[in-house]
Amino acid sequence: MRAVIVAIGVAFLVSLFITPVAIKVFTRLKAGQPIRSDGPQMHLGKKGTPTMGGVAFIVATVIAYVAGHLALTTLPDQQIFQVGPTITALVLLGLLVFSGAVGFLDDFLKVRKRNSLGLNKRGKLIGQMLVGAVFGVIALYFPSTNGETVGSTTLSFVRDIDFLDVGKVASVIIFIFVVMAATNGVNLTDGLDGLATGASVMVLGAYAFIAFWQYRHWCADPNYVTREDIYCYAVRDPLEIALIAGAAAGACVGFLWWNTSPARIFMGDTGALGLGGLIAGMAMSTRTVLLLPIIGGLFVIITMSVVIQIISFRTTGKRVFRMSPLQHHFELAGWSEVNIVVRFWIIAGIGVAIALGLFYSDFLTAMG
């Protein structure tokens, strides 16, 4: 627990203090966020606000991971852990950094072209697919340390569903889809000051709780499985997962200090795609893939608003919403930006609460 707390604290402080540096650097480089001409007119005042701020909390998360491991080396029961960097960390941090790199390229092209288009849709999807494929293969094919790989060949809800074994190839393909869905979901949510950042804090906090709970009830812990009646989790490196999830959540809180309304900096696609990739990795590594749509319920709702809008317009020529994603519909309906953000945070919190309730109730049912 100490390692996780250290990682959260370090991530928060590093992000809190390097984000103003990022604001100055990106402002000096004139890396301002282009604003859609067909978007809500109240957004025109945000033109020129520096973007690519996701760099700050990505760097903070990596630094906090190192700090957490320095604390981990002093744990008395460290013999059941790989104290050095693990394949689990390689997968999770790799998804964060390389998904963020795809987003950074998109942000860079937006700034360079001085418009909101950036990397074309095909290029962005190919980048997301490549990142998902590379780290999916590592997660499913790399030799494990405790009899478990980072990912699983079976579909999972609150744990692996044993009778739904789809094999390694299909599992990699499913993971690619999860990465693409999560990255685009967070990206579509990132349209108002602090909205995606605050929602991501809740989702990552939920995964930190899930992973730490799995660590406390871990099948690989000899001090735990000696009790034959106990209900344990067959995952790999759960403390590592909790450490990274906590670090990313802490880094996002530090970034939110500057990203909340009125935002001094935007996370950009750099941050949105990076967070989406990490969240997808969390779902895979904690064996809760089918629980992800509930944990990230807000991301699903906003993504579906775009899907519904496109289908409706292409089939009937009519729009269901004034504008999509959904948050802009409410802006055009007269809601203030702060009201929308807070209410959407409430929706995100409800999704997280329901998911954690399902996860814990499964444990109670098995123990009963």
C-alpha cells in the first residue's frame, strides 16, 4: 500500500508543478488549440489555449512509477514480487506513452496546419491498431512470472469467464478493438474544460481499487492461498497495476488543477489517447474487459451519441442532437459549461460505483 500511496503523491506533485512549465513552453511555441468553426460559439474564446498538455501527466505517471518502485524495494514481503520493472508495467506504460504519441502527432499537425483536422481518421485508426496489436501480443505471448500472462485468452467480466476461451489470436484482436474504443471514447469526451480529466480520475481510481483488492486476495501470494476456502484472483502483478493506476489518477488530479474551467491548458489528443490506451490496458490486466463499459459509462454514452447522430443523419437526413458529442448538445441547449461538466462527472461516478459494486458483490457471493 505504501508504494501505491507514494506513487499517487509523487504523480500529483510532479503533474501539478510541471503543467505550468508546459503551459509556458507550448504558449511560447504557439501550440494553441484550433477551434472548430462549426462548434459552439462560446468556444471561440478558447482559441490559442495551449494544447498537448497530456505530455505533463504522462511524464508525471512514468516518474511516479519509478518513485513507487523505490518504495516497493523496502517492503518486508517483497519476495513474492518482481521488484524491478515488469512486463505488466511495460504493457501499461507502453500503452499510455505510445497511444499518447499517436495523439501527439495529431496535435502537432493541428497546430502546424492551424486547423482542427490534424491526423486524418485513417492514420489515427492505424496508429491505434498498431499500438493495440504490439502490446496485445506482448500481453498474451510473453512468458509469465507466476503462471499468468498480462492478458488472458478468455473473455472476462469481474474475472475470467473460463468457458469463453477464444484463444490468443482472437484475444489480441479483441484487445485491439478495446484500445480503439477506449482511446476514441476518452477523446470524444475531451471537449469541455476538465470533463475528460475528471472522468478519467474516477475510472483510474476504480482500477487502482480493483487491482489492490486483487493484490490482497492474490492466488500467487503463499500467505493467502494457504487458506483453502479463500477466493483468490489469478492475475499477474496486481500491485504493479494498482501502482500505475494510482499514479495516473494522481497525475490527472494535478493536471486538473490547471485544466478545470477556465482551462489554462488542454490535454489534447496526446492526453486523451494516452489515457484511453492505459484504461484499455487496465481492463485487460485486471481481467475485467466486459466491466469496462460500465466503469467507463460516461465514455460509452458520449461515444454512442456520436454513433446515433451519424446513423440518423445518413439514413434520415435528420439529427437527433443539436450537435455531437453529447456535451455540445447541452451547450447549445443553454447549459453552462461548468454545469455540464459537474453533471457528467456525476454520471461517470455512478458508472464507477455500479461497476465496483458488481466487482465486490461477486467476491461476497463466492465467499458466502
